[in-house]
Amino acid sequence: MTTGNNPAPLSATANIFDANSLTALKRQAGKGDPAANRQVAKQFEAFFLQMVMKSMRDATPREGVFDSDQTRMYESLLDQQLAQVLGGSGRGTGLAAMIEAQLARQNHEPRPLDGPLPLQPAAPALRLPQEQALPLRREAAKAFPLQNLPAAPAVAAPPPSTSVPVSTTAAQRAFVNRMLPAAVAAEQVTGIPAHFMVAQAALETGWGKSEARRADGSPSFNTFGIKAGANWRGATVEAATTEVIAGLAQNRIERFRAYGSYEEAFGDYANLLAGNPRYAAIIGAQEPGRFARGLQAAGYATDPHYAAKLESIIGGAALKQALAGGPA
């Protein structure tokens, strides 16, 4: 932990889990302090090296018994630590020195004025004597009587709004019609409103456009993005997904569960929520905010904006019109 006004230096012993040093660095970065500029430059170079190593990992074929979610997580942590060490050792790529020089030019000290500011105006303001000002006003009133002035034009009322309300599409209505019977059945198990679960299925699959498919192109019916863990004994499919690890979005190929129907998928989803203590707080949730934020708090998804996206779909016009059989 650091004290005082100077940020903790990045060194070979920098730890990726030490948030205190980064917090102190953020406080000093906006003050133009040369020492803070140096640390900001080193931190940026560390982030750059981390991205380079991530790209190298992604380009390397992965296979064998040691390839798993756990090993990939530890590889990610190792890469972050290596980037911190290399970026803070002073023997990096030279990027930190270039950034430090640029920051020094942007945060140069302001040049003082050559002389003091005048406290008084150079000359007094000219004013007409009162006895001269009044006749001028009287003459102006005679020349331009108020009754001869044209009337102000009437202000027209603003035109009615021509904005087009958000409307559901035929594809969205078809998606809701496919999901709704299975969602109603899952509602009996979880107590969660069926349209909440339909909204989550829409978020996970892009209203059915990105549903994971089997090798032969047939649907997997996995509408909730449930992965196939070590205890899953059913069919699986592989699909691309984006995970946010340590604040960085990473594209991965993961194994997901495959089902025989949407009813089976919603049933498995309901059993997952009802049988896992992590989701006990959202069982029976009737408020969109409680449901969405509870899912994110329980770790259902790594996207930091998952709850906000889900709430927007639940309360959006597209879902409401599709449920009501609105315009397509």
C-alpha cells in the first residue's frame, strides 16, 4: 500500500491484483507530474504487451489434456503479470519513453505574463449629462411612437411529432412465438415471468440469429448460452463466444449444451436456476431490475453491461408488441 502524494512505481515485483497502486496513479495522472507521467507511460506499455501476448495465444493451436477453461484462465493471469513486469522493468519496447515525452509536451508549465494586469480601465467611460440624455429620449419617443409599431407576429404552434415508434419485426414476433410456450412451462418451476426468460433468450441469441448450431447445421436449441461443463453428459456443440476477463474482451471457442427441443432447453435452464444456490435471490423475481441484476451478480455472464442490456429488452417496445401480437 502506498502513502503520500507520489504514485507507487511499477517495478519487476508489480502485482496485477494490486489495485492501490493503479488508484494512486489515476489520482496523479491528471496533475502533469513528471513521475506520474512516467508511471502512466509504463502502465500503457504493459497493457500493449498484454494485448500482444493475447494475440499470440489466440494464434497458437490448442489441443491436449491440459487445454481447459482453468488453464486458459491461469495463462491469462500469467500474461498480465508478465506484461506488468516487462512494462515496468525499463527494458520494454521503447513505447513508454515515447508516451512519456508526449505527455511532457502536453503538460508543460504555463508561461507567466510579462506584466501585471491593469486594475483600472485605461480611460473612464464617456457618459452624457442627464440634461442631454432626457431630450434625446423624448425626441426618440416622438419619432417612433409605440402605437405605430407593427404587431409581433403570432408564434405558430410546433408541428405534431412525426417520429415513428419502435416496431417489432416479423422475425422477432416469430422468435417470441417459438419461445413463449416453453417459457410458460419454465415459469411454473422458477416463478419468474415467462417474458423475462424470453427476453434473456433474445439477448443470448440476438433474437434467434446467433443460436449455436450443430456440425450438420441443425439447431442446438440452446437459447441461454449454457456451457457444457465437466458434469454434462448430453450432446454438445462448439461455438464462438466473447468473454470479459480482467476487463478485456476475449473471443473464444467454447463447448455448449445441445438439446432436442426448446422445451428441453427451457427445462434445463429452469433446473439450473432452481437447483443452484447462487440464483436463489432471483427465483420468483417479479421486477425486471431484480431479475437482471440478480443474474449478473450471481455470475451468469461476464459482460459488465449484461443486466442493463437485459432490462432494456424486457422493457422495450419490440418485446411488448411481439407479446401482444403488435405490428410487424
